[in-house]
Amino acid sequence: MISFYGRCLAFLVVYLFAAQFVSVYAGSFHKDVQIHWGDGRGKILDNTGNLLSLSLDKFSGSGFQSHQEFLYGKVEVQMKLVPGNSAGTVTTFYLKSPGTTWDEIDFEFLGNISGHPYTLHTNVYTKGTGDKEQQFHLWFDPTVHFHTYCIVWNPQRVIFTIDGIPIREFKNSESVGVPFPKHQPMRLYASLWEAEHWATRGGLEKTDWSKAPFTAFYRNYNVDACVWANGKSSCSANSPWFTQVLDFKGKNRVKWAQRKYMVYNYCTDKKRFPQGAPPECS
């Protein structure tokens, strides 16, 4: 007969094993991320781990990364961007795998000179190759209030949303020879860094360091994802995002966002693609 101690030990083993494969959780900056660079320029600002700031000065930027890796998921955070003259700065929220042939899914906010709009730069990399940029000007000032930025990544598509409004869908087009990020687990990252050589008007506007430090805020970090552990990913196919598609209303919202606010689309760049748009664009 198994002793009470034995039953408890068996339960503990099962619990610890299962804990490696938890696929859904509400995030806490204290619990779920580490500020992995910046020498103190990144700070968690409350006891619950709900609010975090990243800063940039002339010497360094800062950033955080998730403790865990994911293979598919829904990741979101609320952000309030650097106000005023933020030329040359880049504030990010993205997924990325390690290595020289990495996969990556990007939200990047390119700073502006005062009075001009931020540029939201989105991109999808597979096996180290991106070149799938779409850029937008937002329909609000992202420095005044927090707004929710979300990436849905499942086997068939990547969907970018802002405050629940889809602005871009990148579909799995492997059937026409286009690689799709589906084999490499990715961590979630965020950063605030300097890229004055390209970030604002192609590098024409330089960073005004008299305005430093530049600070952006993150809150309500949440992940509902397939956690990668021990060489495999735990994932419930019952998660709504795992099979999420854009319905008629969602497709119309993408058309609205792209018609009114898109400022660059690689699919229509004839200088880059003189022989015609890449196959996924059709």
C-alpha cells in the first residue's frame, strides 16, 4: 500500500511536470520577465509587477525579455510611448528566436520630431529574412494614454491588433513557397534604443540628447501561449487564438486601417520588387 508520503511525492512530481507545460497565464513583470540590459534604466514601478518603464540616454537604452519561450500564442501589453521630440528612438514589443537564422514578429515604434506622428513599423522574419514591412501612422497620440498592442501567432497566420482592432494579417503561404515562422520557439522582448541613423525620416532627424532621458511605459503584460520546454511545446488547441481567423468585420477593419493609416507596404514597392510583388501579397 502506498504511504501518504508516497502519494504526496507522486502528486508533487506530477504537479512539477505539469507546471512545465502551463499554456495560459496572466503576466507579472516581477514573475515573468527579466530586465536583461540597461544597467538600471529599466524599472518595475509597483509591487504587483503591473507597470514597468524603459529609459534611454546617450549611454544606453534598456530592455526586458520573457523567462519562457513560446511556440505560438497571443501576447499583448499596454504601452505609452516617449512624448515630445523622440526623433531617433525606437520603442519595441516583439517575439524573436535565437541564432543567425532566427524568426521574429515585430511591433516597432519609430520616434518623431515634435508635432509629427509616430511611425509604427511591423515586420515578420523567417529563418533570418524579413523584408515584409508594413508601416502605419496611428489614429491617436500614443504618448498620451496607454493603448493595447497584441500579436496573435498561430500555425496559419500572424495578426497584429491595436486596442482590439486588427491592422495586419500575415498568412501562412507555405503552399506557394513562402516560409512561415512555425518551427522556432520565441521569447517575448521589449526595448527602448537609439537608431538615429534610420529611425526618423530615414535618419534625417537626429536624436536631441538634451531631451534625454527618454522613457516609455509598459503595463498589463499578458500572455496566453504554448510554452516551450524540454524540446516540445504544450498547447491546447481549444485556445481561441490557436485557430483564430479574421471574420468579415475583422477583414474590413484591416482594410480601414490600411486604407487610412498605412504609409508603407512592401507589397506595393515596385522599386524593391520590379518583377512583381512577392507571392504572399496576392
